[in-house]
Amino acid sequence: MSRQFAAILNDGDRSELLRHLSMPTLILHGNDDPIVPIAHGIDLARKIPQAKLERIDGWAGGMIYRTRWPT
């Protein structure tokens, strides 16, 4: 986790580049993510034109478990 956090801190801001994306974009974000708060997913969706944000209750840490898939 510390390496991932260090990579995020040293990566730089790409916000302006995101505004130029022109492909369908679906952002999946867990409401319960302890590392990346939901506010970051909301911000990302606002920066990408026509992006759709799906918030997933009970999801944290970037893992989608098969038991949570719709049937």
C-alpha cells in the first residue's frame, strides 16, 4: 500500500488531459473504499466529458467479488 500511495503522490496532475477524452467512460467506485474516498470518484467523473459513475455499496479496495454481480 505504501508503494501505491508513493506512486500516486509522485505521478502529477492529469486533470486537464481528462477533459479531452472522447470515449465512453464508466467509473466504478466503492462507497466504502478506505484508501480512495468516493469524492475522488465523483471528481473524476466530473472531469471526463459524459462519464458515468457507478457507486457500489460495500465495495472497497478495488475488488469486485462474483457474489456481488447481478444475476
